[in-house]
Amino acid sequence: MIPFALAKIGHQYVLFGIAAVICLVTFVTLILSPALSGAGRLWEKTAAGLLSLFVLAALIVGGVVIGLVVVKYWPEIHEFIT
């Protein structure tokens, strides 16, 4: 039986949550792990981790901007596609 709190969550939120987890796993696997393994000292690993967070922030901002552009120009995009 599904817990009562989870029963009220819409399927869109579950899909967004799954997508967020997949994106975080991909970020950790492809960006954070190589950055941390390439550094030797603790302060180097800390700096690499912080710089990786800047990369994550840039990717998030880029995704939001692309999403907003698609939402704003959706009628033109839809007309171009069809």
C-alpha cells in the first residue's frame, strides 16, 4: 500500500523527481568524480568541488533559459515543426 502522503503526489512530480535524480547522478558521475579524483590535497579537492558546483549552477541556469525560450516562442516553434 502506498503511504498516504505519497498518494496525493501527482505523477508529474514523480517524473520530475526521477529526472532530477538522474541528472544529479549524471553530474556526480561525469563532472564531480573526475574533478575530485584529479586533485591530491584536501584543499584542492575542496576547490574542485566548489568549481564543480559552479558548473552545476551554470548548467541549471542554461537549462532554465532554454526552457523559457521554448515556452516564449512555442507558437513559432510549433508552426515551424508542422
